[in-house]
Amino acid sequence: MIASSAEVLNFPILTLLVVLPVIGSVVVALLGGSRPEWMKLAALVSSVSTAALSLWLLAAFKTGEAGFQFVSQHAWISQWGISWHLGVDGISLFLIVLTGILFPLVIVGIDPHHNETSYFAWMLLLQAGVMGSFLSLDLFLFFVMFEIVLVPMYFLIGGWGYDQRVYAATKFFLYTMAGSAFMLIGIIATVALAQRDLGVVTFDLVKIAEGAKFSTNAARWLFLSFAIAFAVKVPLFPFHTWLPDAHTQAPTGGSVILAGVLLKMGTYGFLRFGVYLFPQAAMWARPAIFSLAVIGIIYGAIAATMQRDLKRLVAYSSVAHLGFIVLGTFALSSQAVTGAVMQMVNHGVSTGALFLLVGMIYERRHTREIAELRGIQHVAPIFAGVFTVVMLSSVGLPGLNGFVGEFLILIGSFGPARWWTLVATVGVVLAALYLLWAYQRVFHGEPDEANSTFKELTLREGLLMSVFVAIIVVSGIYPKPILDRIEPSVGALIEHVEGQTK
Amino acid sequence: MLDLIWLIPVLPLAGALINLILGRKLGDPRAGWVATIATASSFLVTVLAYFEMLGLPAEERSHVATMFSWIRVGSLQVDLAVLADPLSIVMALFVTGISTLIHLYAIGYMHGDTKFSKFFLYLNLFVFSMLMLVLGENLLVTFLGWEGVGACSYFLISFWHTRNSAAVAGKKAFVTNRIGDFGVMAAMFLAFNSLGTLSYHAINESAHSGELAAVTATAIGLLLFVGACGKSAQLPLYLWLPDAMEGPTPVSALIHAATMVTSGVFLMTRMSPVLHASFEWLPTVIAVVGAATALYAASVAVAQNDIKKVLAYSTVSQLGYMFLAVGSGAYVAAIFHMVTHAFFKALLFLGSGSVIHGMHHEQDMRRMGALRKVMPVTAFTFIIGWLAIAGVPPFAGFWSKDEILLYVYANNRGLYVVGLITALLTAFYMTRQVIMVFYGKAKWNDHSAEHGSHGDLTPHESSWVMLTPLVILSGLSIVGGAMQLPFGKNFNFLERWLAPVVEESEAHIGETWAYQNKYLLLVVAIVVAVVGIAASIAVYAKSWIKPIEPKVLEQAWYYDNAASRLIAGPGARTFNLITWIDANIVDGVVNGVGKLIQNIATSLRRAQSGFVRAYALLISLGAVVILAWFFLRGALL
């Protein structure tokens, strides 16, 4: 993570990635009352052009370079050293692209059923916040973005969710907010302490990380304050209980975004801020974090196995999958971290797709109870086929995307964390158990009366899912273009950590 | 041609893709022909590659063809590459050859099934995965195939998924195999972290040169053996294979007898230098597990009444034989038996499929009998398969089994006795099966009333697409032994062919008593086979002796029951307990804290003056205090 060069482009693409959804959101809100038919078009145009921008970013991104690219930096509150500082590197690139693609898919693919205007407005605002979080290279800016995200998500769950939506939304909001409170203190303290080494007050991530020398104790406390916020966000065991509630109660679109990109703000935060700012403290905390991650893998899998609600099952599987990512993040070997970054994207794709499919089941059957469903493969073979591919991606079948990330994480973690890795590998076995068992109960067997009229995948649903299936297959067979872009930045980060901990 | 070996797996993949897109349009039987032709062309390419390799000097018979780079991060550099060498070509030859025959057979067997094209899609996908497994240049490509065949096996076992037992069996197979896969994955982690590579060539080189420490070699070998126990259905993980018979019979023949289940034996042979470099107890463990499985499964096969279950336990038993060979350092014999077993067991399964087809899906042997009269070709070919597996010379199974027993005797006489008893039981239960199905009184007449919907049950002979593979396989079961005969230097073709791969790990038994008296051992083997057959005739054909088929054997020593109970009882209870703890304790604390704060806040509500200025003041004060604390701390520390 070399300090960004003078490579400031004239065209502020990153700023646009954050601002465009905000404009979209405002336009949607304004048009909603008077011109509802234009409102939807505005939402579409905004999200599709953001997706196009993110894909353009992917194409223009220089492979093989470790540092931040497309950096955009403008003074914001200069007396406090706060600036609008955005940049993208291999670690954030694919999260940006995923955020860019996932939102239009959700906006096009899922009907909110009521209050469309505010739904779309919140969605677009949410996208801006997520984009900002992944792009910010300024601690203050990051915190603002990190917090902004909570508001639209709160309203999405509370406004368009299921029976216990208010409870789930409140729990989500308060729990995450409580975590972030620690980070706020941490950020202020970090800036204050860094001032002694840097001579100026600055919230600039790169300047602090490269220039500040925190004392061992201070670094540990600071790391912990960040870690709590991220641990809740990921979520890491035992801070995970908001997740099943939020996921189950959120509308399908909310769940897809929550699993797809929101949780990644935690794992990304660990890597970008926790490890980068406080390498020594991160190394110090490793055994504890490894343990929590591995407990999460096994525990999440066990809890997933016993769930009766299909959506809750997928939510618990997320706890297990995110455990792998955290394990890889802190193993700090080139394979493990690269695998972790790729797995952040993979999990977004496959779990996002699983939530979409579960949403489609709910639309048809108005239930997510596994016991109520049976024999769907017999009446809807294509639907079942798509579900199978997504499921096998989640199980980590070689040839599909999930395997690449999981395998890299495990093989890279085996060196620094041998016994933890072996236990984590048991999670691979359990993943097959809970998903295949659920599949057997829902899709196999003879369909009863209620399930015998289950509708086959519609054209719109099919087109939507084909995007996910294509990503799952292509990046599983040929992950090289992805890995080649992630690896240099990961390498630089590991070098930075090694330099600081020697 | 050797540069084109990547075509060997890609052709069946192409067949699968064609059927994925056009399968429904092609329909029955054209979808089947597409799949069969795809596999047959793959066989053709393999044959050409074989002949080209035959023309090369032995030390040049190793060729890598890289398709593209797959997973490359830092020091981990894995390509999607295939390796043609004597071992992989032998494997590819019999895999593609037998697959082609079984595809052809399945066109007849699956005729009329509503998911006809999907069946062939899965079947082709399986062949692709199996070929990636055997042709892989490194452990990871093999693992791609390894998991791929597992997934296809899952699809095909639960092919008739509206039947609950089929759905359960498919899941059971996949999950049990995953337990084994844990071993393969861990072995890869260990190999990479100690050697920095996953390539077979590099790993085996370092095992030869001594760079690989014995303790690491042992750990890698043991972990891979765990994987092999899953895939190749050895104790204690064999449980899934008898249930896998829920799949259509061509699947049982192809996947659960001839090819996939031998993957473990292949992997052990591929990694033989690592086993050679490990502590001596590891091969012994492998041999003991193999012998125990062989004897155990043979004892169970004696008391089965389902025509396919007999063959399933027989397969488990024969696979045990192969591991017994591996553990005794007889890699050539293991591969030899793998190939001959593929011939005669595929033949027997397809024969049983023909019987089931002709008997309108009746699988209980107690309702068969005298079928040789209505199904002459099936009966004739089945009888050849029986003679081959029972160990009657000059049929193929006799030679391969004898080769294994020779090495086992040289290695460990106790295990030799186990091997002999297993051979005796094998001859016994296979004779029992032949008698119950093809001889004696026709019992299908008595029960025709029970087949109400079918009307009168009149067994019929199968069509030519089903009989042609039977005839070809019976031919192979007769002459298959010729590839490796115990008559000295001019007859050991397989041994010379495989030498570049296994020579240095193979046990050298030339000086042992067993080798010097190998013809005596040959005679012993013949006597054992004859005794087994005669005893079975005495019991089941002549009824001189009452059959002994205790319930404990029929229930496979209650092992499956015990395992199921363990999972359904304590296993499920533990899982439920953890789930309960999550909902009530872990989450309970969270909600408890929330409640507590709510209560405190209620009493503190009076502090809410409503003046924003007051809030702002408090917030600023708080921030100042925090900042001051950190400044002071920083200054003091």
C-alpha cells in the first residue's frame, strides 16, 4: 500500500461513484410524488450508470500495481485535517464492482410491493454509503459513510420487512451503532496520538499508517476499538445474533445487499484499517481472532443445520462463511488474504443469490418453513438446477467460485494457524451437511398438493439468476484475472505488516 | 497426439454441454447417442495417445499439457494441467472404454425415462470429472475431479429423487465423502506448506530424494488415505456405498463399481513414493484396513437378498483387496485388479440391470430363479462374470487376485489368511447369487399376482444396446488377465508398463519364499475357489446343507444402524443444544443488555431537558475528556 502517487485524474470517477447514487436518490424522492413512472426510470438509470462506471473502473484498473489508483483528494475540513480522500486498490476493487452490479440487479429484479418511492430512494442512498465506505481513505470520511449505511438499512428492514421487522431493525441499528461508538473514540484517539509523530492533525489513513508510531499498549487499545465495530459488523462470534434476525425479517432486496456487501464492510474494515493501521496489535490479537473465527465457522454451521426457516439457515451459513474470511484476513499470508478478499466477493455473489432464490420461494409459497416445502425439483426443475449451482458454490465445490476463495484461505492459513485451519476445514464438511439436507427436504421427495403448483423460474428471474450463475462458474474456472488484481495490493499490505512487526 | 490429451476430458464435457443446451430437444434416444459418441471419441483419443506413448522409450513416457493457469497466488502456482504417463493412460483407457460401453447400455436401460437427456448430461459430466481426476498433473486438479465425481454421484444416486430413499442416499454419499475429503484437503495444505508445491512430480521427487521428512510423508499419506477411505468405501466410511444402489443400475456399474470408487486406490498409487517414504506402520495400517474391509463386506454379502446389494458389498470387499495390495507394496497388482474388477464387476452390474429390467424392476433374488431360460445372453455373460470374480482360471479375476495374494503372503502371512478367507467367501456368495437368479425353480410365477399393475410377470431378454456391452465385457473378463501373467519376463506386460511410475516404491519379493513357491500359491487359490463354489452349490443348488444367513450379517453387523442412531440421537441432541444456547444464551445476553439500558434510560429520562444546546455541551465535554485522557496517556507512557 504505497502512498498514493500524484496520479490524480481529471475525471473524478470515484467521487462520481459515491455522488451518482445520492443524486439518484434525491431525484427518485422528488419525482416519486408527481411522476411515479419516471421515478422508477430514475432509479434504474442511476443504478445502471453506477454499475457501468464500476465496470469501467474494473477495465481501467492497472493490473499488477499495488498502490491506490484513481485517487481523488480534496480538503474538506482543513483545520482538522479531514479531506475527501478516495482511492481504489486491489483489495477494494472487486467490492466496488460488486456493489455496482448488485444494486441494479436488486432494483430491477425485486418488487418492493408498496411505497416504491421511498424504497428506491433508500436503496440508492444505501449504495452511496457502501461505495463511500469501500473508497474512503480518510478515517473521518470512512466513519461517516460507515454510519450513513445504517440509516437506509434500518428503514428498509423496518419498512418493507416481515412480521418482526421493527424488532429486527432496531436490534440491527443499536447493535451496530454501539459497535461503531467504540470506533469513533478509537478514530479520535488515533488521530490525536498520530499527531505527535506526524506533526499535524490529519485523518488521512495512508499518512497515519505509514508515519505514526504508536506505543504497543496504545496500539492495542486502538486496535480493539476498531475491532469491536468490525466484529459486530462482520459479524464475528459471539456478536452475530443480530444477523439472523435482520436477515430473516429484511425484505429480499435488503437481505441480498446485507449479505452481499454490508457484511463485507466489517471484514474489509479489519483489513484496510485494523491491520493496516496497527499491524503489531493485529498480530498480538491474532490467536483470539482466529479462535472466534473458527468457533464461528463450526458454530454457525451447526446452528444452520438445525434451522427450520430457510432464510435463517442461509443467515447462519453467513456466520460460518464470514468466519473463513476473518481467518484468512488475519493469517496474513499472500494466499490467505488474497483468498479472503476474493471470498468477500464470492460470498456476496453466492449468498446474495441464495437469498434471491429463497425470496422467490417465499413469493410463490408465502412460507419459508422447510417443513412446508417438498418436491420442488419435480415441478420446477430449472429453478432447482439454479439453486443447485448456487448451493454447490456455497458448499465450495471445485470449479465454482466458492472453492477458490475457501481453498486459498485454508492453504494460506495452514502455515501461521495450523490447528485453527484444521478445525476450520471441518466446516467444509458441515457446509455440505446443512445445505444438502435442506435441499433434500425442500426439493426432493414427492411434492404435496401445496407444492405441486410451484411455478417454474420466470424469464425475468431467469435473466437475473443467470448473472449470478455466470459469475459463479466463470470465476471458479478462471479466477486469474481476479487474483492478479487483488494480489499486488495484498502483497504490499503484508510487506507493510512485516516491516512494522520486525 | 500427446499434446492433445486435454481432449480426453474435454470431449465428454462438450457432450455434457450439448445435452445441457439441446438435451430436451434431442430427446430419447438421440441425447444418449450424443453422450455415447462423446465418450467414445474420448476413448479413441486415449487409444491413440497410448500407442504414441508405446513408441517412446520408457523414461520419456511422461507428458504434461497445460490448459491454462488456474490458481496462482504468491508461491502457490497451480495450473489446470493434465499429465499423460503410464499410470494415467491405463486409468484413462479403462475409464473411457468402460464408460462408452455403459453409455451404450444406458440408452436401452433408460429408454422411456422422463429425464432421459438429463441422465446423460450427468453421466458425461461424471466422465469428464473422472478423467480430470486420473489425468490431473497435481493434487488440486485431481481434487477438482475428485469433488466433481462426488457431485455427479450425488446427482445420479438421487436421480429418481421423488423417492425419498434415493434422496437420502444421495445426500449420505456426498456428506460421507466430504468427511474423507477433509483428509485430502489437509494433505494438500501440509504438502504445500512443507514443499511449496502440489505437483505430483515435484512431491514424488522430493519423496525419492529424501527431502520430504518421514514424519511429513506419513502425515500426508495418512490424510490422503482418509480421503481414499471415503471415496473408495473402506471401513469406517464405506456406509454410503450400499445405499448408493438407489441410483439407476448403469450408474451403479459405472460409478459405484468400475471407476469412481477406485479413485482412492489410484491416488495411493499416484502418491506411492510418499507412502514409500513414510514410517513403516502406515502401509501396514492401509493393508489392515483393506483386509478388514474385504473380509467384513464379504461376510455381509453372503446374507443379502437384493441382487444389487450383493454386488455392492462385493465391490466394497474387492476394493478392500486393492488396498490390501497397496499396503503390501503391490501397486501393479492393485492397478491390475482394479482393471479386471472394472471388467467383471461392470459386467455383473449391467447383467443385474438386465435382470432387473427384464423382471420389471424386481430386485429381490428370492423372487427370481431359472432366468437362464428366458434371458440366455444375460445369463451366459453373467456366468462369465461370476467365474471371473470367483477366481476360476483362466478368467481375469483369478490372475489379479493371485498376484495380490502373492505379495500379501510375502509381506504378512496373517493378512494372507484373511485374503484367502475372503476369496472363499467371494466364491461362495457369487455362486449363491448365480444359483438364486439363474438356476433352480422359477419363482417369479408364484408372485405374479403381487405385481398387480404389471399384469403377469414374464421376464424378457433385453435389447441389443444392452446386450452388446455385456458381450464385450464378458470377452474382457475372459482374456483380461493376459496383461499380467505370473510366468516370468515375457508375460508381465502391465508391470513393465507401469514401472516408470511405481518401480521404486514397489515391494521387491523376488527373494521371498512366496515368490519361489508362487505356483504352489496358485494351486492354493484354485482350491479355495473350488471349495467356495462347491460349498455354495451344496447349500443352494442341492440343499444338502441348510443355508446359514444370520440376521447380524444381513444387517451388516448393525454398523449402519449404530451410526444412524448415533447421528439421530446424541448427534442431533448436541446440535439442538448448541442452537438452543444460541437463541437463549448468546442472544439472551444481547437482549438482556438492551432491556437493562432501557430500564436505566427510563429512570434517567428526567435528564432529557430537550435543550439541544445542553446536549451539544455534554457531547463536547465528553469528547474533551476522552481526548485529554489520550493526550495525557500518550505523554505519560
